[in-house]
Amino acid sequence: MTVERYQNVVIGSGEAGKYMAWNLAKLGQKTIVVERAMLGGSCPNVACLPSKNVIYSAKAISLVDPTRGLGVVTGSVRVDMAGVARRKREMIDGLMELHRGQFQASGAELVMGEASFTEPKTVQVALNAGGMRFLHGERVFLNVGSRASLPDVPGLAAAAPMTHVEALNLERLPEHLVVLGGGYIGLEFAQALRRFGSRVTIIQHGRQLLGREDPDVAGAVLELMREEGIEVLLQAEVANVSGRSGSNVRLEVQAGSTARTLEATDILVATGRTPNTDRLEPARGGVDLDARGYIRVNDRLQTSAAEVWAMGDCAGSPHFTHVAFDDFRIVLENLGSGNRSTRGRLIPYCLFTDPELAHVGLSESEARAKNVAYRIVRHPMSLVLRTRTLSQTRGFIKALIGPDDRILGCTAFGAEASEMTAVVQTAMLGNMPYTALRDAIFTHPTAAEGLFGLFSKTPSEPGPIPSA
């Protein structure tokens, strides 16, 4: 057995892994990346970017709906799912060309195969093309990601349900799609497929959609789903599944005290994520896992093994591409003279339904749970004049303000919400008082202009959060 030696071995070419490899290789360090399946990881292939591509196609359908009253007159409109998939593939092909060019320009070696530890800082790679290689790194970086979890429901696995991966490759329109899970992935796909023309049912285990959100926010999203014609079952459990997804399936469902049977054509599972550490043989490399299978790391993303780091989903970081990129920045800077940490990061996120739901900082529920003193301001999106120009006045924006007038958190549900919260996040990063946004001059008419209306209101003591 010949062991090849490198300065850096990177397992996984996702967001953190690829940037780590490119940057270290450009410094002249001998670097190799092992990728199991998808160059660049899930984001450009089967997750963030492809899903938003498909969501935009669904938005196009909604914009020519005559009930929207936008003054657009068309003939017969139909959805070409093959065309939707083709547009998505063309985008991915362009992204892959960019990735290949980055690897070539950086000098990092890329090998396609599956890596597993044989001993500390040494892995064997079962090559996709056949054969085996053995690699030892002076430093090892783990970025193996996560995958969709499959609930332990009788008959579900045999029904071969879709995950987001298969849903993004659909070239046909499901007649009746049942979505298991009322989180981000489930809601984005539910709305998109409904707009394409599918009948859609969401089955959510919890009392509300989006379990981490404030009840008023979850209630607003529930109202949106139902107005779009999506059936939503809350506090519901699937007891049994029969048939096969893609043709005909039967689900026995207990929704509260009511038992019912759903007949559908397709199932999409969107109930959580599982880290891809099970085939890594981490124990052989001295890498400890937690009870859920995520790699144990400290606030500098160091594992229990010397000179081995983990980044992104597999390290238990919040499952967002922008967080994985920041993980890369933390590790890279700390390889030098930096002293960056994951502690206290201000992490925004966005649900890309139409309209969007965006959030940064503390929510009301979190502030109350942590006994953090706050005042609150709220503003309806209908008073943000940009939404009037778009005929999208649904939603609201609210912000939590601390006793020292600093902004503690912000949630926006409405058109261009992600851009509004980015402005608030910038103010929070600068430790600015809310009055700085109140007194700013924003371009008219933009979504950001709504922050003037929000922060011009007198902050009040928090009242009870409306129930969903």
C-alpha cells in the first residue's frame, strides 16, 4: 500500500471545502480534495441555487395569473416542466464550468471518490472510476455535508418518496403531492409545485409551520399557504404508507383526533437532515461525533483529532451555505495569526417563498426564553410603498429593540424581505442604535425605505404574541 502525502487533504468539495482547497493551493501548498459525488457540493447542484431557479419559474406563472390584476394579457398558459428542468440544468452546467475553472486555476487536485479514515490524518479513497488511493495530510479538513432524513414510518421507504434532490429533477407535474414536513424545504417546494398546477398537501408534526418561528410569523405563513390552495394538516402523524411515489400512494394520517386516508401520486420528504459521517469511519481518525452523528468541534471548528477541522453541516453548524462559507473563513484565518470564533455570530436566514420570510438576530420567543429585555416595533408591509408598486402588500416587519436602543433582532415577511433585513443586519453589526435607520435617507421607492416607517414608531413594551 502506497500512501500519498499532502500538506492538506480536504474531504468534500462543498462551500467550505472548495474555498479552503482553492485558497491553500494558491499559497503553493500541496492540496487534494476528495469529492464523493457532486462537484461544489449540494448548493450549486441540488439545493440553494437550483431550488431558487425553480421557484422563480413558479413565480413567473403567478405573475401572469389574471387574478393578480397586473394588466398582463396572455393566451393559454401552460407549464412545461421539462423546460423548467432544462433551465435549471443549464444554470448548473454553467456553475460546474466555473468550479472546474477554479480548481484548475488554483492548482488543487480533485479526485472523485469516497474517503474514510484508516488512521489519524490518513484516509482511503474508493475511487468512483475504480481502484483505491491512500492519502495522508499534514492537515485534514472535513466538509462532508448532510442529506435528507427519512422518517421511520411503516411503508415509507418502500414507497420510494422524493427528497428535494428528486423533486428538483421533475420533468412531469405531480397530480397530488404530499409534503412531509412544514419547514423551509417543504414550504418552498409546496408553493412552487402548487403554482405549477399540482394539488398539494402538507403534513406537519408540530402545532405550527416553521417550528422555530414566532407564532404570529408561522400563522402568517400558514395563511399564505392556505390562500394559495395548499392543504395544511397540523399536529399530524403518518401512521402507514402503501403504494409507490410517482404513481399512486396511500397515507394513513392521524391529524389531532381525526384519522383520515390520503390518496396521492407523490410524496416529498422534508423532515430534517442527517450528517454524512456514517461512512467516514471517524473513530479510526480519532474524530469524535456527538449523539446525533455530527462531528464534535470547538468554537474554532477544531475536532478531537490534532490538525483536523470540520466545517459546514457535518460540524453541526446552522445548515446554510453562507454559514459554511464563514466556517471556512474562521478556519483559514486561524491557520495563520487569526483568532476568529463561531461564538456570537449574527446569522441571517431566509425562506424563499413568495413573499419571502427573512430573519436576523433574536426572535420574540427567543428573547422571552432568555429573559432578554426588549421593546418592539411593527409595521405592515402595506405601508411600505414599494409593495404597492408590486401589488404585493401581504405581510409585516417587526424589530426588537434593547434598552440601549440597539437592535436585537428583526423579522420581515413580505416582498423583498431579505434585502430589508440585510440593511438591519448591517446596522446590528455596526452596533448602531435603531435611530440611525430611522434618520437615514433611503431611496424611494425601495423596500429598505420601509425601515424608516418601522423605526419611526415609538418602541412599545412587548404584548402577547398572537397564536397561529
